Amino acid sequence: MSLIVGVDDYSSESDIIIIPSALDFVSQDEMLTPLGRLDKYVASENIFNRQMVARSLLDTLKAVNEDERDCITVLERVGRLADDSEPTVRAELMEQVPHIAIFCQENRPSIPFAFSKYLLPIVVRYLADQNNQVRKTSQAALLVLLEQELIERGDIETLVCPVLVDLTAPDSNDDVKTEAMAIICKMAPMVGKDITERLFLPRFCEMCCDCRMFHVRKVCAANFGDICSVVGGDATEELLLPRFFQLCSDNVWGVRKACAECFMTVSSSTSQEVRRTKLSSLFISLISDPSRWVRQAAFQSLGQFISTFASPNSVGHYFREGEVVGAREEEEAPSGETENEPQPPEKHTTSNEKDDSPADISEPSSLSEPVEESPSVSPQDSIPEQELYNSFHFWRMPIAEMDLDIELLQHGESCQQESPSPSHGKTKASAPVLDRKQLEELIENLEPHIDDPDVKAQVEVLTAALRATTMDSHLEDAFLEPRDNHSDMEISHGDDSELSDSSFSPEDEKKSKHQDVIPQALLDQYLSMTDPSRAQTVDMEIAKHCAYSLPGVAMTLGRQNWHCLRDTYETLASDMQWKVRRTLAFSIHELALILGDQLTAADLVPIFNSFLKDLDEVRVGVLKHLYDFLKLLHQETRRKYLYQLQEFLVTDNSRNWRFRSELAEQLVLLLELYSGQDVYDYLRPLSFSLCTDRVSSVRWTSYKLVSEIIRKVASCQVLLADFLSELVDKFCHSHKWSGRQAFTFVCQLVIEDDCVSLEQFSEHLLAPLLQLASDPVANVRVLLAKTIRQSLMEREYFLHSANSHQEALEQTLVALQMDLDKDVKYFASVHPGSTRISEDAMSTTSSTY
């Protein structure tokens, strides 16, 4: 078929132009073999045609799969497409490579070594492609191939890794270098410790110090924890930690923020000694960083970092290694991932935002053990005493480099030599006293500027260092004794809550805050997260992050140190934000498991009771784990909640049917915690009420609840008879057909789950059940037919000729088989074995709300 154009009355046949139609091309292509079509279009000048060739490569391979030679020919054409000058063609080809690789893997007998010979070199080559889209596509393809384990380990080591290492060379393109480093970091967990340590680790350490490209340093910082997890503790402490210290003092806040976010993972790869003596002080520098965004990330990671100090033997129950115990709230991300807002632009309002060269940073010692750990500071790093408080030095020097412990301890030692104390001489205690003087002077110099958030952050780290400079109780008492209960508040002008606790005497304050599990400075910073001023200077949701990580912190400290967290927990439980209370409500059962029955009864039960009366968004947290919490209480305390279960039927929004569904599920679990009499007295009314809920999902769960209550009271004939009598009266004799249908559902469950003996069932439920054969509503009769066929007639007890109920069953079944409704007749006549109660509910229930 052709189109003829340009024909008029005066034209000759030679003037006629014949244009082939699309159908001509279709017919021509249909006559070509798959390889013929491939060869035709792979050399086409039309970009679209070459894109289509790349897109259809997998189909072409499948078409010639039977012939190994044809498959090799197709793969050779792939190499031709790979040299295409059009980026969109190359990108399209790379998107198909993982699918082609999977096909080759499944058909290796017919296409041996096809992937490593024809496809993998293209993937590796495209990692350095000039076009950004092609590079991104090849990177994604490489990761998919690694995840699917489609690349041989030998090929990874000889073909892939060397190329990636070369792409991160100092003279490499900036974008390519950054992307290659990101791929290396993502590959490390896949290729394992050996390859990572031999091939990647040296270049990774080098890139952490890339002075020209902060993007590369940021990639290294963001993935630092993963690299540490792969290479293990020895390599982490020997090679990686020095680089991590440098990254934590980087002059770009985004790099420092990335370090704060991965701090827990890094800490998990180190020893307890390194964690205490080095990382704790490093974390304090991040938590007092001049940049608000770094402080925000650090506070979000604080609870997680504290949890890495936990010992499985010290908390009294199993601790899942590598997992932070936190609030198990539905649809809530971990605290380190809740920052969904766009990253703010880099701010340099003062030169305090930028740090000096990371190479000048030495690893700080533990804030909690400054006496034993007193490394010397080189002369060039020290500052003359007269210049120590010079405004230039104070405002221009970054807080991360001002290693307060080291500098002030060293300065204290020099002062000690000039004027030794007659009472102490050169004992250990003399240095901390002098350190305290220096820290006090620093705080006093900062008082006029306390309103500035950045100054306040520095006051906080000074205060934390002040409190951590000694572990000796008499020194602490000597420092606090001259002051009244409000002295600490005067230092911070009422803005720093980590020291302001006017309701305690010095002895009580010391007892409530001191412990020896983690560095005290970390705990002080964690406790300060409930300070209202933190919401203004750090993060509006900082209290929520505190609440989220509190179970992990409590587990780390152990129940013997619960006094350190009690006030903070009570503060969070009364927080104005319902999201904070909701987070606690979802984790209160975990905290109860950590604290044990005595502390739970004393400190958690009152808060649990307040949550029961809170908003539905908070109540659902305690409801979802109601059984988990109540089972930890003593029986007398547990029985008191029987009176309050009825309150869960009342919600702020009557349309909140999921709340009632959760209640029904929890009541099923609660049955084991109470006696049959208590179940009959308190859970029976609830179960009957839920069975009449207008939402079908709630009703189905409630039918299970009723059947389990029947099992619970079956051992007491009086309770069983009374319960089943009320069941028959309320549901089997209900004037609503949905009630009669509910009765049939319950009977089916009772039989299938063996909730009572067949004799008890026959005595109390069989006769009322069979009466429903004359029910005016067909849905009820359909369910009855299914119950008789699938449940009752399956039991030999009802089939025995000596059974007095056999005749009644057979008569009912015959009547249902003659029913006018075809569905009733069908289910009474046959036995569809695949139909179960859940399907019955779906097919025969009425409104589902």
C-alpha cells in the first residue's frame, strides 16, 4: 500500500511521487529475522531507532536463545551500541544491562562467560562517561549487579575496584571523583572486609583529607560508619579514627553534620575504652558546634551514641547488638532520619562557622577522666595566659579545635609549677582544682554574651567540662557548698537546664545525676534536651528525639541508675506536644521491661494512667502494647485496670474504628492474665459490645475474642452456661440479622478452634444454631450451611449413628438443600474445602463501614 501525491489532471505518470506508508515498513520488518532487524536499526541515523534497539535487546536475546552463536552476535552488537555518540542511547543501553545480565545468568550453559566478557566492561567504562545521565545509570546498574551477586568476585577485584580507585585519584574530575567515592562506600558492605581493606581503605582515608573538594569529604563522612562496620575494630581505631576526628572538625558544617549522623555506627565499631576516652569528648564538640544544624544532628544522635555504651550483662536482659532500643511507634522513622526538611544553605555569619586545618586537631581525652588522661600539648598550640580570653582568640577560634580538656589541663599544670599548693603538693587532686578555676573564669567572661545562641552553646560545653573535671565527691561538694540551690541557674542566666534543678539539695542533685556507666558530660547533655530553650536554639522537636531514645539510654544506664532519668521522663510525659507523649506511650512497655516491677509500679504506672486519659493519638500507644505492659505488673495492680478497660470504647472520634479493632486484639491477649471470673465480669460486656460494632473489621476480631472467652470459662460449668446463655439471647435471638449472623460466626470458630468439648457445644449452642435454618435473611442461612458442611459434619462425633444430634443435623441440612435461595442450596449441597471463615466474612457480611 502506497500513497500517491502531487497528481492532477495535467501531470504525467513521471510526475507522480510515491511515498511508502508505515505499513510497508512493518511488512518489511516482519520478514526480517531478529538479528536482521537488529543490524538494520543499530546503524540507523535516527536516534530514536537506536534507542529502540537498546530497549529491545533483551527481547532479541530471548528470540535467539536457542542458538548460542546468535546470542553471541547480539552481545557483540551491544558493544557497537556502547560506542554510540548519543548519550540517550548509551543511557538506555545501561538501563537494560541488569536485565540482560540476569538473563545471561539463567542461561549460562548456552552463553558462557557472556556477562563478564561483553557487558561488565561497558558498565565499568561508563562510570567515567562525560555525560552525567550515563554515569548515574551505570552506577545504579553496578549496584544492582552487585546486590544480585551477578559479578564474579574475581571480576570485582580485577575489573571493577581498580577503575573506581583510579576515578578517585587527585587529578580526576571533581564530579566523577565524588560519585566514584559514593559507589565505593556503597560497595564496601557488599564486597566484604578483605577487598575493602586492601583496595578501598587507603584511598578512603586519603579522600577524607581532600582539602579541595568538600563534597568528597562529605561523602566520606556520611558513609564513615558503614566503612567502620566492614573493616572492623582494629582498622577503625588504627586508621579511620584519626580521619574521623579531622572530619568532625571540618570547616564545612555539612561534613560535621554528616559525622554527627553516623556517630553511633562509628562508636559501635570501637572498643569501650576508645568510646569513653576519645569519642565521648569528640561528640561533646559536635553537640556544642557553632552551627545549629550540626548541633541538631548531634542531639538527634546523642541517645543512640549513649546506647553503644550498653553491656548485655549489665541491664538484666538481652540487648540486640547493633540495634538501638527506642520507641516502637508506627510510621515513625528513627531519630536520625526524621529531618525531612531541605538542608539549609551554608551559613557563615561569623568566622566561627569555619574551622582551621583539621590536621591541627589532637584527639581529646575523656571528659570524665581528665586526671588520668592528660596528654601534653605542643608549644605552638598553647596560648599565652594574657591572650587566652582575648576577643580575637575567643571569637575566631573554632570550638572544635579549642580542646578545653587538654589546653586547660596543660595550662593548669604550668600554673601549678609557679605556685604549688602547700596542702596538696603534686598530688592528682591539685590539677582538677585549677582546671575548675579556669573553667569558671571562662564562664564568667561569657556571661555578658549569654543571649547569643552560639555563645550559649559554648557555655554549655564549658559547663559540661566543668562538671566532668573530677570524679571525686569531695571536690564536687566543695564546689557546690558555697552556693545556694539557684547558683547554677545564675551562671547560665536561667537558660541552661542541665544545671538548674532548684528543687534538690546538693546531695540530692548529685545522687540524681551521677553514675559511672557513661561519661557524665554525655548524660548531662542528654538531660538538657528537655530544656525549653533547646527548642529555640537547636531543634523544635528535640524533646521528641529525647523521648524516642530514652529506652535505649535507660537500658544502657541500667535500672540501678534510673534515678538519673526519672525527672527527665516525667518532664517528657507532661510535655505540651502530644507527639512527645505519644512516643513515650509507644515505648513505655519496653521501659517497664528494663526497670522491673518495683520501679515500674512506683514511677511508670502513674504516667501510664495519665496516658490512658490522654488524646487518642497518645492512648493508642499504650493500647497497642497494653498486654505487654500489664503482664509486667503484680496481679493486684493488674486487676485495677479491669475497671478502666471500658474507657477504651470511648474515643475522641467515633470514626476511629482502628482504635476499637486494636482493643479487641489486645483483649484476646489479656485473657491469659486474668481469672475466668474476672474475664466473665469485665471482658464479657466489652466483647459483646465490640461484636455489634458497625465496622466489619472490628466485628471479625471480636468474634475471635468471644470464642477465646468461651475457651477461658469452659473449665467452670456455671460461668460457661451463663456466658453461652447470654450469647444466645443477645445474638441468636437478636432482631437484627447481623447479630444472628455473628452468632453463627462464633459457633463456627468455637468448633474449628476446639474452644469447648463437642458435648458442651451440643448442650448449649447446637439447638439454637440449627433454628437459624428458617431465618428470613438468606445471608444467615448461607453461613449456617457453610458451618454445618465445613465444621460440624467434619467431626465424627456428629456423624455417629448413636449420636442423638445426628438426625437433627441431617434434617436441617436437607431443609437447606431445598432452600429457595441458590447460594444456600449450593453451600448445603457441596463442600468447597477452600472456603474458610475469613472468606465467609468477606462474602456474607453486610456493611463494612
